[in-house]
Amino acid sequence: MDEQIIRITRALNHPIRIQILYYLNDNQKSSVNNLVKQFDVSQPAISRHLRILEEAKLVKSERVKQERYYSLEDTHVIKILDVLRQHVKEEF
């Protein structure tokens, strides 16, 4: 259990990964190519971020023909991020 918490907190330790999670929450799923366009980040970088999120079991992927699509595996993470955002707003 503690190892999973560590994986999740490490996965959340980058602003692009947090943005990807919110994007997937808002859009249900997305291809890698779409995420590259959305965040103006290289394809290898997006793939690396997605791999980290997938290893933390925050996102899941499915292959459709030649394209891989990602979606949230755990919507609880959005609730956690929302609580953190609210906390920061209240503090400052």
C-alpha cells in the first residue's frame, strides 16, 4: 500500500502530468498525438509522462488500430488534486 502511495505522489510531481490528468478527466480519453498538440510537448516526453502515470495506475491505455488512447483509471486522483488546489487558494 505504501509503495502505491509513493508511486502516485511521484507521478504527481510534474505539472504536465497533472495537466494530463485534468485533460483526461474533462475529455474522457485522448490519443498520444492529441496530447502532444494539446500541451505542445514532444511525443517522447508525452509518452514518458503517460508511462509514469500508467505505472502509478492513474491512467490506462487501449490500442485502437495504430493509435493508443489513454483515459483515467482512477478518478479519485482528481478529487485529491481539487482538494490541493482548494487548500492553496485558501492559504494564499
